[in-house]
Amino acid sequence: MKASTRRRSAVGPLVLTLAAGLASAAVIAPVPVSASSCATQWGSLAKKSAPYSTKQITNVRSGRHACFDRLVVDINGSGLNKPGYVTRYVSNVKRDGSGTVVPLRGGAKLSIIVKAPAHDDSGRATYTPARQRNIVDVTGYKTFRQVAWAGTFEGQTTIGLGVRARLPMRTFVLSDPGGGHRLVVDVAHRW
């Protein structure tokens, strides 16, 4: 077989493989999200749940979704003792204990009060953010502008969330399969 024939026969399968790869990539390409698929019934009024928890906060993290930005507060322990919360838009988020204003970027401010401490019964911290003014990096998020620590005092912890504008939001608690709970705060990208 001549060298030129061998090259042509090797090129044919390569072209087919590339074409198949491009076709499969087109199938898994992200689908644009329409405004109607992001419609919510959440509203922007305060969200509340009453119980206090003796379990402790261990982490704060965030995520981006097609229709909303999400803040998650991890709480250790197991059992049915889900932590309560108060999430509401305020003119200023205030630091627990002192009442000083926590500066936040954005057109609106959410106060997130988790009815669980960030320390154990001996007073040892279970969560200490490295940077209190920016406990989670939300650079590039559509709605979130800043997440700030406002302290933990008398069995509750406050987090300030600066958002682009007063937008629909929801708050709920999920139970983890291995024990513990997650407080979830979602803020929609639009009305």
C-alpha cells in the first residue's frame, strides 16, 4: 500500500470521529432559559420559621442556578430539631450584640437570622469566616452582590446578603441524609 493511500484511509475515520463528537456536543449544549420558565410565586415578604436549634452552624456556601442565586448555611447534628429562621428585606443589617450597621453592596439588603449558634456549648467556634465582610465569593452572580457575617449571639446567627434589587426570595430547611440540616435562601434573578 502506498503512503498516500495509508494517509487517506487514516484521515477518513478521523473525520468521522470528529463529526460524531461535534454532533454529540450539540446535543448536550445548554438550553437557554426563558423568562416564563423562571416565574416564581415566592414574593419578597419576610419568611419565618419559629424553632431554635441547639445544633451549630459549620459552613456557609453559595451557588448559581439558571433562575436564582442560592445561599446555603450548613448546620451539624441529627434528629428532628430543624433550625428556625427569619429572612427579610431591611434598610440595614445590624451586627448581633452591638447593633452596628453591617455595610452591604447592592440595591437591597436581606437579613438572614438563623436560629442556631456558630459555637458549641463550651463557646468554641464551629464556624469562623476568614473574611467577615465577604464570607462567600459571589463575584459574577446575577443577583448576589455580597455576603457578610453579622455575628452569633444568644443562640442565633445573623448573615447579611446584599442583592441587586428587592427580588422574590424563598427560605427553607433541608435535612441531610447523614444528619444535619441546610438552611437554603434563594433569590430570583427577576420578577
